[in-house]
Amino acid sequence: MFQEVSHTDGPAFLLKKRKVTREYHRTCRLSTDSPQSILYVLGTYLKADLYRGAPPNSKFFSVKSSFNVQYSISPPPQETSLLSHIPLNGNSVLLISMSRASQYENDSKLSVWYYAENKQVLGRALLHLTAVEISLDVDADRDGVVEKNNPNKGSWKWGPNEHGAILLVNCDSERSYWKKPDSEQNYISKVSDLKDMSVMVLRTSGPAKLPGGYKLAMHISQGDAESVRVFKSRSSEVVNNTLPDKLLYNYFVKNYPLVLNSEVLSQEVPYLGGAAEMNFYVEGLRFPDKDFDGLISINLSLLEPICAGLPETPIYTDKVVFRVAPWIMTPNTLQPVEVFICSTADNYQFLKGMKNLVAKSGYKLKICHEYMNRGDRWMQDELEFGYIDSPHHRFPVVLDSPRDGKLLDFPYNELLGPDFGYVTRVARRKDVSSLDSFGNLEVSPPVTANGKDYPLGRILIGVAFPTATKGRNMTKVVQDFLWAQKVQEPIALFSDWLLVGHIDEFMTFVPAPDRKGFRLLLASPDAAYKLFRGLQNDGHGQAKLFEDLKDEEPITVDEILNDGSLQDENNYVQSCIDWNRDVLKIELGLDDEDIIDLPILFKLVVDVEEYRAVAYYPDMVNMIVLGKNLGIPKPFGPKLNGRCALEAEMCSLMEGLDLSCTFINDFASYHKLLGEVHCGSNVRREPFDVRWWNMEM
């Protein structure tokens, strides 16, 4: 049944009602020669040039439509014009929309009648209309639910109450044997793998099938193809995963076929008919990096046939955008989950002290035994713990350093598994230096600096001095990776003055109950000399360092203070630390009251014709932080009344922060090998409560 409908009931009103963010229009032709069948997508409008389709000598026109069809005329007719005989202008345009999906093909009609000057009928253009509803949907409002046709699904914006879907890199491993990251296999082997992916829903409504030749196709760009894969669900039911892996393999491959990947950029997807939904599972394959900003677009197009032998043409495209979740580091102020250390043939004292500390603190301890570490004790240097996060799932991810000592297999073989991801960056062997060990990679607690909030803190790395023409640097592939994560904007510090070259040799962070919630601890030769001069002035100049150590020559406080060369060396070290202090104050928004200087001396040694610094006695700043318990290298300093003066000073400084100090003997097994407690341990921590996508960027 036809009706005459006022242009005020037309597409603009309907589009607003459907919350479509942009007016998607498609040109359709009017022909008085033969009726045309048109497939219409709800939420769009058809645009027909009335003048171009008119018979010669046409002066007027009128429009009639089924109840389900609305239209408007541009420019609008004058109020005095009769809708049945509207003057035809050279720029007259008809905008057509429909209010609901069709129940069957060609169930709606619209006709345009053309008239001569004397109102004689010159011709009629008839459109048979079929309306379908098509929506490719994601969790654009980041609440863990895939809502229908979110108006912001095709873009991404940082900040609270903003929009944009999130995608995890599927870098854990669900496999029981011959494991490798799930992103490296082209199939879904277990239902548990689906939770690492983001759900994307194709919602359709309309007749039982599309008109002949029409089809739906999902597609991605060549540029995005290396970063994403899409699977679809063939069944609406997922059976309980109780079968052995071998039997499950074919079942799950069959029930979650691959739709898009680097080799298949476009594929037809089924139109189910009626009101239907189909789930797709989107898998991230790579983290943001120098050549990848983390944004991925997936498109769904409705294709229209032209004639046999010619390709179909797209008449409607829906788009969704994902951002790949960044890798996030965790600072010392976050709650520990488990502590990792190595067991070696010579580190019994260290191992004993660490076991007692971890047990007292109430956390898990995991020991990497000799068959795995092969004598490599530097757990901090081989890896860095972090995590990835989305509204629907989060899990820890270990970043494996390019250092590749004898611990190189530990992150992959022992940590990678279900809900524990793995990522690495491979550098050319000649480009890797000691600065690529992850004692040279730290992260601050949350800070505000220069008017900008960093709710996830800022990454800290050590490099050569900025004006140096030569020197060691963290390899570029790792630096590029860290910068590309965006949410913890890195700060470059000067660490090449150290023999080992790691920033954890002169700085760390500890929690605090006041001010910014933490303190920055810095090694300070000036503080050490001040302490020793105080001892000397109080008559303790003959007190000895290293007195209780076998095979170590004791040295008195007087001898240290009388060593002019040592004083010069430590003046140089202090100037290097002060340079970093000034950078950290600016970049982290710190005041002097936020920094505590620890009494630590260094000495210079020759390294490839250059002088570089090492700790003179165990470097107390190189500690492990377990909540309110600190595991600190035992410094073996001068004793007063049976108590080490360096330990007493350290306890005095930390007790004001309600922190407990435990001193661990690492002298022979770590300090003599140019490392300390922090170098020989690692801590996986709870993630931030702050969700990264709520940051203002």
C-alpha cells in the first residue's frame, strides 16, 4: 500500500533517532523504463536525483511510498505547493529511508510520478525496496559488553568516559606440549584461548536471505594484516572442554574457523537471516612499536552484484577500530605476587637470606635451579615483568631482554603458559651491550610532572651521556618498543659512567606513607663521606670496613678519608648522580624532600681504556622491595658497639617511612661479581588499579 508522506518525517529524523554519527548515503538512479530492486541498509539513506531521472519536458513530480518508507525532498517544496504536484527543479533531490527491517524481499515500494506542464503523466519510476539491518559491533564503551551499534565504534579516543575497543596481544600459551605463544599458531586449540581475544559481533536483521547476488564481506587492510587475526564461531554453543588435547584439536579448529589473517585480507561471511547474531574473535598479534601505532580497523561491506563476470561493488561499509593494549611495567610501590631468584653452587648465604625475607613478607618464592640457570644468577637482568589489560581480561607478560645470558631459556620455557604472556625484541648481537640488561630498565611510581599526570609512572632507562660521541646505549629495538607503548613515557638517564651501566646501581623507589606515596633513593658518595667524617670526629677513625669478611682486607675509616684519589673518584661519581638527580626532579616532578641520599661509595676501574665506576662496598640502593620489607645488601661497614654504622644509618632513614630493613649477605656471590640483591632477584607484582585507556594523552 502506498501513502504520501511529508518530507518532515524523513531520513534526518530517523538517522538522529538511530544515533548514527555520520550520514551514510548512497546514490540510486530513478528510471521510468523499468522497476528497480534496491537493497537498503537501515540507518542510511538513498539519494536520488529527481531531475536526472525525469522524462523530457517534465515540470512536476509527486512521490508515493509504502508505510515503511519515508522520504524528504531537497530543496523543500514551498508550503503552498501541493505534494501531489511539486515543481521540478534542476537540483531537486529525493532522500529515502526506511524505519524497520523487511520481513521478505521487495516488501516495500516507492514511486515517483512525473508530469508535464498540463499535469499530464509522463512516466513513473518504481523502486522495490528491501531493508536490512547490519551492524558490526565491539565493546566501544569499554565496559566488557558488546553493545549494539555504538556510534563511536569506528574511532578511538583516550580518556575517562571516552571510547574505542581494546585488543590484547595473544602472547600467552594454552598448549600443554611444544608450547609457543598462541599468536604464532593459526588456529584455536582450546576454548580457554578465546578469553584472550576480543569479541566482535555481527548483528543482522531482515528477510531470510539476501536478494540474489548480494553478499557480506569482512576485510582488513594490508597494513593491519600483520597485526591481527579474526576467527568466527560456527556454533552458538561451546561444549565443556573435557576431552584430551588430541581429540579437541580437530573439534576446535572446525568450530572456530579462521576468517582473516595476513594471507586472507577479505572473506565472505554469512548472512543468517531474520534477527541474528554471529560472534567473531579478534586476536592481536603484535604490540605497538616504531612501525605500528597500535590501531587496527576491521570493515564489513555489503556487496552488490552488477552482472555476471564483473566484480561486486560495495554499497555499504561498517567499520570498527581497536587499539592494541600496551605492555605495562609495575613499580616497587605495587603489591608483590611472587619473587624469583637463582640457586647456584656458591650463593647459599644469599639464598638463605632471601628465603627468610620472602617467607617473612608472605609472598611466593620461585627458585630457578642450576639445570635451568646454568650458573647465570642475574635474574633481574634477563627479564622484566609487566602485564597487559583490557576490560574483559588481563594477564602478566614477561619482556625477555636481548642480553641472552645462560638464563636465556628461562622466560620462555618456565614462564610462558596459560595466562602468562611472553614478548621479546631481538637485536643484532653486535648492538647488544651491558646496558641491554634489565637492571637498566626501571619504572617510577605514578607522578605528576610539568602539568601532566602519569598514573602508571614513567619508564627509566640508562644510556650514554647525551653529548657523548661514543658510549654504550640500550639497543634501539628495545627503546623503540618502550616508547611505542605510550602510557609510561620513558626518561633517559646517564648510566654509562658505571662499569656495568645499570641505573639500579644508583637509584630505586620505596613506598612512603606521605607526600607522593614514595621516596626516590639515590646513592650518594657525599652522604657516605659525611657519615665517615662524623665517625672520625667521634673518635671512631680506626673502625674497619670488611672486618668480618674472609679473604677481604679490612680498611679503616681514617684510611678511606685520607685516600685523595678515592675522594676525587667519588666527586666524579657524585657529579654523574647529581646530573641524573636533576633530570629526575624535573621529569618526575620531585622536590628535594622526595629524595633520600644513601651513603654509598664507588671506585673507578679501567674498562677498555676508560674509567668506569663500581661500588666500593655492597651497594645498598640495589635492594629488593617487598611491601614494607626491604632486602638490602649487607654493606660490612665500620662497627660501633657491635653494630654496622652503614646498616644503622640505613635503618634510621627507612624507619621514618615505616619500612623494615633486612640485610642480606651477597658479598662473595654477587657483590664481587659486580651485582647485588636487586640484580640477583626479580618480582612479579599486582597490576595497577588505574586502567590505561582512561589516561589523558
